[in-house]
Amino acid sequence: MADSAFRGGGFLVQGAVEQLPVGYPALVVVLLKLGIASSFSLVLLNLLCVSCAFLLLGLMLRTRASEDMKNSSLWIVVCLSLASWVFIKHVTIPLAEFSYLALSMLALWVFSTSIEKAHYRTRLIFLATSLFIAFLSIYVRSIGVSLFVALLYTSITGDFLWGGSGRAASARRYACILVFVVLVFVGGYLFIASDAAVLNASSYRRGSYIESLLNAFKENGIFSTLTQNVHYRFREIGEIVLNVPQGKTPLPVMLYTIIGGVAWFLIGRGVLLLRIRHSAITNYLICYSGIMFLWPYYDSRFWIPVLPFLILCVFLAVRMYFEKFDESFVVIGSFFRMYVAYFILVGFIACFYSTSVTFSREFWKEWANGSYFKSNSIAISEDPLYTYDQPERYKAHLLRTFRNY
């Protein structure tokens, strides 16, 4: 998409309209125009986004958190997130997840800052800014709609916006909630209508979000599709908890699913605890997860934008059970510390493996199971690209483009 737009052809993929938002490709176009778009700069961009995201997360936790939460949860969240294989694997790939992660954290931080403002007009300015940033995030990743809805809902239902609990404040709140519900239905209708319009476009070949869900319902039935989605989400979280992809171990899929189910129970318990001080984060996590449980495809990287929050919820839930079963604290605490050590150790192994593969002379044979080996051979050759088939020609063209900058 970025290469097509850079050459004046619009945000297309091999000449076809793509359902993906144009925010990240537009950013890559800027790098191309500046002459600094390369594999190194794209990875550096991801790393900068991760750094900014965790900095903003730390500011949020330190703004509205108790002392024990400041000193413990932040480091646990940061270390486990950075040691997660989904972070390590995908941070070296030009994906929109990390740009969206930084943008969503910025929106949440601005929103949390607005709550602390004493002046009402200043509070409104910060709220409007956070909603604007959340709206922009939709153009980076479509799932950003969950962030926008969550912040809008939290703004309307929170006491901090209305400045009291009297009858007039309650009336304004309920009126705004009604407007919010209407906007959600109207927005949903417009989204479906626009999605259908794109779907019917002659140049469109790649399906749409609505089409993907409806096709899954048609092929497998509504109940079977939703059941499969639950299995997918449990298994994805199971992979994150064990910090090893299921395909890389001989462990059965059911074990990943069970572990993921336990993790979701802890996440739910942690959401209830986190909601006391961070209602915007919990509403966002609920909206994000709700949409993901409808998505009929499997990929653990879907959880990158909310992974720090998932880890935070699990940590809060585990700590609550530490305090509840105080007599077993030594045993449970030792087990938890062993798990954290295991998780970070596996993360170091994943980082070492990823780095060794990246700088290996056999990189193109090993990465993505060698699917880009032929394309890279074409890219480094002097042969004209038109002599090759379209898929190989397209990948070789992109490799040449980002190698030249």
C-alpha cells in the first residue's frame, strides 16, 4: 500500500482496494519521501513506538495508582510484555500494531490526565483531545473503534464530567447515554453500509470485515463459529501465557486452550480490580476483547495492542489471591517468581533466536519457512522483474524498494 501510494497509484495492494486502514502505510510513505525508509528505520520506528507506549503506561499507573501498584506492577508488566514472543517476533516486521499501541496509549494517557484536571474547561479540552486521538487510531488499525467507543462511553458515564450527582447532573448523563446509544447504532449502520459499498466495488478482491464474519457464519453456522472463536481466543492467550507458539512444541492444543481459559478467568477478575481506578482502560479492554471474540481468524499478534493490560489484570488477580490465601503466600509467591523467571528466560531465548536468524546468511531460507527465498534472489539479481510471475515480481519489487533507501 505504501509503495503504491508513493508512486502515485493510491493505497492499493497489487492494484486492488484493501480493507486495511491507510494510517501506517501513510507513515511509511513519509519515510519513503524523506529517503530513509529501510528495514532498519521500520524496525526502529516499532521500537520507538513500544518505548513511548510503556512510558505513557507508566505515567498512567503512577498518576492513578496506590503505592504498592506503582512499585511492583509496572515493572512486571514491562518485563513480561517485552519478553513475550509475540512482541519479539513482530517488532522486526513492518506492522501497524506497534504504531497503534503507542497511539492508543497516548489517547488513554490524555484521558486519564483529564480526570485529574480541576478546571472544567481544561478537562473538556483534554477529553476532546483524547477522543480525537482515539478517532485517528482507527486509521491505523480498524480495531481502534473499540478505543473510541470505550473513551466516549467512559466520558459520558463518569462523574468527573458532570461535576456532581444531583438531579440535573443525572438528567444530563442519561440524556448523553441515550445519544451515545443512538450514535453507536447509527455508526454501526454506516460502517456496514460503507463496508457493503466497498465490497460491491469492482476493484475490490480481498473481502471485508463484515464479509469475513458472514462467510464464517454461512460455512460453519453461528454457534459453531462463535464456539470456534472462543477456542481461538483461549488458545492465543494460552500461547502468550506459556510464551511459546503452539506449533513450536509437542504440547497438545487442548493444554493451550485450558491454560488460556484459566488466564481469561484471571483477566476477568483483574478487570474488576482495575476498574476501580482505571475505568477507561477496563472499558477499552472489554470493547477490544468483545470485538476479538467475533473475529473468525486465529493469530496471537491480535493481542499486541492490549497485551500490557492483559498482563496487568492477571498480575492484579494473582496478587489478590496472594492476599486472600495468606498462609500459602510463600508457596504461591515462589511459584509466581519461578514463572516470571521462566517467562523472561524463554523471552531471551526467543530474542537470541530471532537475532541469530536475522543476521544469518541463511536468513531467507529460514524466515517464513523460506517463502521469500526466491523473491530475495530475484531482488538482488539484475534481471528485469517483468520476466517473472506476478507474486514473485511484486515481493521482489518491494525488497528492492526498501533496500535502496
